[in-house]
Amino acid sequence: MEKNSEDKDIKRMAELLRKGATLTDLTCPACASPLFRFKDGTLWCGKDEKKVIIAKEGDTNSESSQNSALDALEITLTAKVQEIQGKIKETESVDELQKLSSALSELLDNLAKIKKMKS
């Protein structure tokens, strides 16, 4: 059975080469198989069939960690926007509506800033 699995891995890797990917000297951090690079610069593991992002050791400001932090923040802020939207529907107090509207405006401004940073 292991032989069959290895054959499938080799066939997938050969298919990556046929699609124009190049074999690199890098290995997958998860399975240690060779990584392939597509023309757009994307690294791909042929065995795991996943995109691989390599961060330099000690690089705390890598693009990948920054994007994942921005993604997490965007998700949190979007959830808060939905929460405030629900509260706006329920409230009848003018003062409370003003507070919620102000908070909503700030959240939406911050979401716009995050999207601008990601692009």
C-alpha cells in the first residue's frame, strides 16, 4: 500500500512539472518532500497538495504573519459590526442609537483601513 501512495505522490509531482512549476531546493516543513515554484512565485508541496509559505527564521514582520493578523482582526471587527447592527435594531433610545452609530462608524473606518493595508 505504501508503494501505491508513493506512486501517486510521484505522479502529482510530475504533473506539477508539466504545468510549468519548477523544482526548488526547498523542502516542505510538514512532510519534507520537495517544493515546487509556479511562475507567479507560489510555493507548492506536491505530496500534501498545499500552498506553502516560507518565513525566514526570526522574521517577526513577515508578510504572512501580518496578513494573518489583519485577517483575524478583520473577522473580529466584522463580527462586532454585526453585533452592533443587532443592537441598533433592538434599541429605542436616541442616546443609545447615537452611541451605537458612533461605534459602528469607527468600526467601519477601521475595516476600510485594514482592507487598504491588505491591498
